[in-house]
Amino acid sequence: MPLTRSRLTADALGTVSAALSCLFIITALLCVAHSVYFRRCIIRKQRVLPQLAYFNGPWATRIALILIAIWWAAWEIARLSLLRGRGRILADPAWQKGFCKYYVLSNMGFAEPALFLILALLLRASLLNEPGALGRRWNSRTLFWALLICLPLFILHLGILMSSSSSHGVDQLPAYFWSTAYPDLTDERREGVYFCTYPLLSTALVGLYEVILVVYVSYRGVLLVSAVVNIGLKRRVGVLLFSVVACLPLRVALLGISVLLAPGSPGFDGLVFSAFLTLLWCAAVAVWVLVYRPVADSMGLRGLAGAEQDH
């Protein structure tokens, strides 16, 4: 029996999502290698080029940003209905529902909040000009506070998922408030396919958190734009600010609207795919502006300084 039209749409969008996620992961891993190589160069030539040690300061936080983004992208692949059904990787319905719960807890409860909180802290670090301000201690404190601030949101998401697993406390609420998986009602082949959904309670929590974060990022970004002289850097920061301010609220709105549509329908898949694209764009811009470009600019300065010393 051929696949239904809705399933074909879901598989097509899932294929594009998986391809974009894999491309992002490969590019992010190359950025990690680039950052590690730059750090090794700075350590070896620190006596010759001590001024570049400042740019190497937040290296651990930059790598943490990339690793969290990779973690997010990997779980975006795991949620796809492309992997679900008879003869596919996730054939067991119990595994499918379990992966959906872990996906919501991992990405909405940890990866997304941590990713953009570290983004905000890296923007704040760009305004620190004191010698030694971005040392090992700064990296440790930044990562510690990022995890500590994200912990309450993670616990709240865990509470929502635990409540959905039991029958207590959620009977009075519609399923879309707490459900993370929904069966494919058009499954004529009886494959037992479950689509991952976004609980409205989880979306509301993430939305409230991101409203606060958008305000903070906007404030820090405006300060940074007014402080720098380089036009290219101003443009890059402007692109990052626009991406955060426009895309994060848009993603929350799309996920909130998705509860009004039947999971697995073309409209639902289109909203979820659009929400995925908005966050992928934000993550890619963050890695480009906060990780790749600072390292690339510093490598260029290192080459220029080396050429001047040779002459």
C-alpha cells in the first residue's frame, strides 16, 4: 500500500531537515577544529604575539556554544518521522514515544536555552577590555552560570514530562498542553507511527525565557554596536541581533500555533519545519559571528604581525 500524501510530505520535509542538520553539524565540527588550531597557535606564539591572547580568551565558551548547537541539531534529526515506521530505525512505537519525550527535554529543556544564554554571555564578553578578563576563570564561571540558570527550566520541563507519563494532574488539561507524541491517524498500513509534538506548556516556558533573553541580547548588542568602529563588525553584530530578535519569537509563535493542527498534517509539518529553519538560522549565524569570524580575523592579524616581524 503506498504512503499517504501527508506521510510523503512529512518524509520530504524530514529529508530536507536531516540534510540541513547534517550540513550544520559538519560545518560546526570544522569550526571546532579551527578554534582548537587557533588556540594551539596562540599558545605556541604567545611570547611573540601576546596581544592575540585576548582573542583566544573565550575559546572554551565558544566550543561549548558549538557543541550545544551540534547536540540540538542531532536531536532535530532524531525527532523526524522519516525515521519512524515499519522497516525503519525507530519501528517500535514505545521507542518512538520515548524519543519524543527525550527530544523535548533535551532541546526545549536544555539545548535551546543554553545555546542562546551562552550567545548572550559571549556578547557581554566582547565589551570586556580589561587585561586578563577573559581567562580560564572567566570560561569556568560563564559555563557554570549558564548551566545553573538553565537548570530551573530543565526541571520544569522534566516535571511536565513526568506529569504526562502519569494520569495525575493532567486530566483537566487538553492533550496538546502536555503531550509529546501523537499517533498517525492516517496510518492505513498500521505501522504504528508516532509524530513528535511540542507541548504548549513547554512552548510557553521557552517563550517566557526567550522574551527575557531577547531583551538582554538586544541591550548588549546595542552597546556593542555603539562601541565598535569597524563597519564589518557592526554589520555582523547587526545580523546576529536581527536573527535573535526576529527568529526566536517567530519560532515560539510557530510552535504555539502548531497545537491547533493535527500532527502529521501538511500544515503541522510546514509549521514545525519553519520553526526548525528559524532556529537553525539563528544557530548558524551565532556560530559564524561569535566563533568563526573572531578566529578568522585573529588568524589574519597573526599572519600580518608575522609578516611585519619578518621585515
